[in-house]
Amino acid sequence: MNTEAITPGAFDQMTARPSKLWGLPAIAKALGCGVDKVRALALHPEVPIYRPAGAGTYFAHRAELEAWLRSKPSRDVAHSTTAREPLIG
């Protein structure tokens, strides 16, 4: 059995997740919701989900999504009932 201590840097590297999330399924998984909800959230300019002009693929940065979620009230934004429901305030 190998009992060498692992360094914090090595641990971070072993457990690192991709910082850029490509496609609705990856973003949905990170948010814990469905792809339809992600598509609806992407319509709101304050939500950091992007779809470049002329591109068919959505993307998001994990750190931006996490910061956005932390800035929300304690209610569960990812599972709100309608796309037209206000996300802020």
C-alpha cells in the first residue's frame, strides 16, 4: 500500500473539473436541472450562459455560474417553475 502524503496541488489537479462547460447537457448537469431550464435561463442577460452569434452551441464558465448562483436568494433558482418567473429580486 502506498502511504505517501498527497500535496494540496496534486489533490486539486486530480479533482479538477473543466472550467468551461460546453453544451446544454453539461451546463444542466452543473446546475442540477434540465436542458430546457438551461435554455430558458440563457434568455436572461444576467445569467452567465452564452451562445455566440452564428454558433449552435451554448457554453458557460463554471466559476461564473457558481458566482451567479451564490448571488441568488436562497430559493432554488435551477428548479423554479417557469422561464418567465423573475430570477432576480
